[in-house]
Amino acid sequence: MKPEIITGAEITIRSLQEENVEFVFGYPGGAVLNIYDAIFKQTKFKHVLVRHEQAAVHAADAFSRATGKVGVALVTSGPGATNAVTGIATAYMDSIPIVIISGQVPTHAIGQDAFQECDTVGITRPCVKHNFLVKDINNIANTIKKAFFIASTGRPGPVLVDIPKDITAETAEFNYPKTIEMRSYNPVIKGHSGQIRKAIDLLINAKKPMVYSGGGVVLGNASESLTKLVKRLDFPITNTLMGLGGFPASDKNFLGMLGMHGTYQANMAMQECDVLLAVGARFDDRVIGNPEHFLKNPKKIIHIDIDPASISKRVQIDVPIVGDVNLVLIDFMKAYKEVEKNYDKKLIAPWKDEIKKWIDIDCLAYKDDGSVIKPQLVIQKLHEVTKGDAFVTSDVGQHQMWAAQYYPFNKPRRWINSGGLGTMGVGLPYAMGCQLAFPDSQVACVTGEASIQMCIQELSTCKQFNLPIKVITLNNRYMGMVRQWQEFFYGNRYAESYMDALPDFVKLAESYGHVGMKIEKSSDIESALKEAFSPKLKERLVFMDFITDQTENVFPMIPNGKGLSEMILAEDL
Amino acid sequence: MRHIISLLMENESGALSRVSGLFSARGYNIESLTVAPTEDETLSRMTIVTSGSNKVIEQIVKQLNKLIDVVKVLDLNDGRHIERELMIVKVKATNKYRDEIKRISDTFGGRIIEMAETTFTIELTGPSSELDAYLHSLDKAAIIETVRTGALGIGRGDRILKI
């Protein structure tokens, strides 16, 4: 068959089609007009027009988090690309596989300070897994193939492809490569069998074993293998903020989330264990606090991760295992079965008793006299009403922590939030990505009145694409987490953390063509949520403005730089 | 401790900035960095002189390996190696000092590559520490200008960096 001669724009679109892309989130502009013209003439994928490029990248990112597929965003040169940077950095910090296509000024104009020109490859370099500037039409298909390959393999991450406008107008043969090989990029997949046996030996001889799993388990589709292994070992386990849902929260061995706002039992067990199995997690500052304090209790640490650079970065590892977490965990199970007969589970009974005492402290209890809406209660009711089976996206701040603490996730890829970069404004575009991927599922965006305003323009996109998201706004008229730190560490000086001149969110939602609700009484929480999730409003976006307790804080809390066992509990104050 | 790290990377535009960007973003030291194409024109070889604790050096090597364009990384300090740096120095060489400068340069194996009326230009290669020693032997006031390539290194015997 004779290869087709088509334009660079068509090659770009055909390449995306070859990758079975379902949605492209984007915003047109001068440098991508040829590409948009090619999109106009095709029907294979759907283009989702956002209202700001940041939201395009967030939505593509959430699509990927919810489905495990590569998300795609398309932006124009200059401001289109710079607006996308927050979205790209957010995806980068959480290792989310997305491909961003950005338009660039024509090759002859590069470096001339042309209209809407910026050094996109230079600007994005520190926050992408890799990026490319395509200077030859014959490289477009090959580069897009590489971009998808790099984004989705190894430790995943965003890859940007910058395409100058003149290249998209030229014509060339279209040949999409079936496979790609790169001599400089060969991620290790299989874990070292000797190391795995060593790890199992440590685990079955541990008196105080502990499992700590992170976002790598979710991204690596390893939840099932992890769950089987941990249940069989009957070990206690905690998940990081990014790892929630990686192990079912309803299981008796689950100690809740760990970290700065983790549960008392999870943090204490992390601190006091003698053998720690870390799976797809990276010991970051919000998770283990101060590393010196963490190591005060001597422990042997086994670390499974796809990224060699994550091993021994903050904490020295005794048994490193580099590989695909799912494959490694499957090998773990095999290795364990061989020695299972030697394992006496009674060895860890005293450890479980110790953990039980920590659980009994009931660190997530909060006082509620019904006079004002407690944000925690809203999340608990949301969990009830959605039967624990919704996609929950969040923005960043107190509401994010409450959602993580009070909405137990039993499945991976249901909890969608910005853990690494902590980007306020992701919640609504994240909900868009989830709802488009799963049009029949319940999608709740848990947010605050500060965060939601950072990407509120997307209410318009939600209308255009009929996305029946339920926006749960915990409105305390403060940037709650900032206020909490100011209360604890800055002598109650609430510098600029008060949200003055808030809009009437009900009217705002209505003006975008959505349903707005304002809920001011604790007794109305449940009925309002039931109504929002009722068949009557199944097709509608409902913006729920919950007026919550202004003074509520997130507990437990580990002050910055302190150790895991140095938590402040609600009753301490 | 000072380490010489050699690496091979795809000879593509922007490759150098990926490496230098990594060092600045993660707060690693760079004492020197040299880069040139190899006999295989698709590959560049870069030599980075850096310093840090073993833990930091381990991270540097891992982070370099993680860059998509980097094909192979070798920490030369992991084994026996040869180090060389080239320096060109311009010094004041008036009558009474000309002999002394020549004598010092000979001692260090330097070569005078230009004799002007009042200056000498000397070329010297050796491990970086030897070049430092040479500069120390000269009268500080006599040194007009120096230019150094930064260190290059290669493994001894069968320690090789090749794909």
C-alpha cells in the first residue's frame, strides 16, 4: 500500500488516533490552528474545550488517574503553554502519564521574540519526564509514539511535544511506528529474586512488621497483588495520601492514612515497627516527617519502587527492590508461599495488641453539638449517600485532608487529588476528567470556597459537556489550612487568609446553568446530599455550598519538621 | 568528596541544559562540566566534576541515569582512573622573570606556546590538582589570564564507558 501524503497537522491527529486517544482536552490559538482544523475534520476522538489551559492539563491528568490510560492535552504557543505549566508540574509531582501537545511559532520565527513565542521546552523542562521540539515533519509521528511510550512506562510522567506551526502545514508521508526502541531508556521491570527472598526472610521474622504503600501501587495497578499479599501475611498496613484505595480501607488490617494528617495508629506503627515494607512510596516530608526522628526506632526497611532514584533518597534502605510493583509483589507472593509453613503468626500478636491500643485512642473523633456544620460530618454523609463508591476529587487544603480521612476508599483510582504539588484549583477540572471517563458514575468534587475559585471558570465547560458533577464546597470563609497554621504557629495572626467578598455560589452556579444549593444547618446535610445525588438531578451539576464551622482544624497534625510520633491530637488543645 | 562523573548521552539539542538544569534544580555542585561529541556522532560525552557525600553522589548518578537522553553513566571514582585537564596561562614575562617562568613550566611539563615581548603563554595538561599547584608556584601578580577546560577522565585498563 502506498503511504499517504498528509499535512503535519493531520499526522499529529492521526498519531493520537493510533494511540487510541478518546479525549483531547484543549484550547485553540494561532500556533495550533492547523491542528484544530484537522480535529474539525475527524470524529475518532472527542475534543473537550476548557476555559483555561491549566484546566485542560488537569482534566487530562484526572482522566489518566481514573482510567490508567494516557491523558492528552493540546494548547497553543506562548500563554497557552505557560498556562499549562501548573497542570504539567502537578502531573509530574504525582507521576501521572499525560502527553501535552503544544503549538510553537514557525521554525523560522523561533528565537525572534515572535508573537506568542516562549521557550516552551525550556520552561517545562524541570517539570516533565521528557519533552521534545519537533523541527522536521518527518519526526512528528515518531516523536508522538516516543512521547506515549515514555509517559506510560517506567515511573510514569508528563511528556510534552512542541510543534512549530509551519511543520503542521507541510506535507509528508504518514507511517506510524508499531514499536519504539530507545537505547537510552530501558526501565527495569523485574525485581531481583535474591533481594525478594531476603525481604521475605526479614518479614517473616519480624516482631513488629508494617506495610506502607503509596501512589506507585495505584499507578502500577498493583492493588490486587498487594491486597492478597498483605491479607495472607496478616500484617498491618497504611496508605499514603496518594495511595488511598490501593488497599481496601474496610479491611481489618488497614490503619488509615499516615503522614502529617495521618491517623495516630498509622503514624505510631510506622515509627515503632521493626521491619517496614514500603511499596511504591517515596518517604516524602509530608509522610514521614523528620527522617532522623523516623529512624530513632531502629528498623529494617524494604523498598519496592520502579524508580531507582527514589531508593535511599531520604531514608537509607536495607533491601532495595527496583521493578514494576505489581510484578514484584506477585514474585513476593510466590516466594512467601515457599516459606509460609515456617511462619508463626503468633510472633506478631503482641504487636497487634499494641496497635489496638493506638486505634482505641480514636484520633478522628470530633465534637459535634449540631449547632454548626462540621466539615467532617459532610464527608461522612457523602460517603454514606454515595455508598462509598464515588469518584472523589479534591482541591488542596483542610477539605482535602478531611476527604482523605473520612471517606474510606476500597478501590484504587477513586481518590483523585494533587498530593505532590498541592495545587489549589485542581478539583473541578479533575472531576471533569473523571466524569468524562465514567459518564455513569458518581463524581464528587470536594473543595473549599478558596480552592474552587481558582478554576471556577470550568463550570462553563461542565455545562457545555453536560457533566453532572456534584461540587461539595466546605465553605468556612477562610483558606482553612493557612488559617490553621496561623493559629498554631503564628499567634492567631490570620494574615490574608480570610475570604472576603465571596460570591453567592448558588446564584453563580445558576448563572452557569447549574443547580445551586446553600446548606447552613447540620440537620440538612444528609437530605441535601440525597437530593443532589437523586435521580431527579442525575443529569445536573449541583453546586453545594456548605457553610461550615470556621474554627475547625485538621487532626492529628505533625508540626513541620517533627517526627511521626510527635502528633498534635484534637484533645491536646 | 570530589567525584568525576562521565556520561554518554544522545547528541541532541537541549541535552546539555537537561544536565545543567538537573544540577541547579536539585542543588548539586558543579565544579566543572565539559561536553563534546564522540567518535560516534550520535553520542556526546560529558564529564562532570562534582562534590558531595556518598549519599549525594549516589543520588546524582541515579538522577543522571533517569534523564531520558542519558545512555550510560560512570562514576570514575568507583575505580582506578586517569584524570587530565588542559590549562592555558598568560603570564607577565619581563626580562628577569623569563628564565624562572620557563624553569617552573618545565618542572610541571608545561609548554610555552607563545613568547611575546612582555608575556608568555603556557600550555599545561595534568590532573586538576597539578594545574593548581603550577599556578601556586607562580607569582600571583604575574598571572594575567588563565583558561581551563575542566577535568576529563577515563577509566584505567578494562574500565570503559561505551555502548
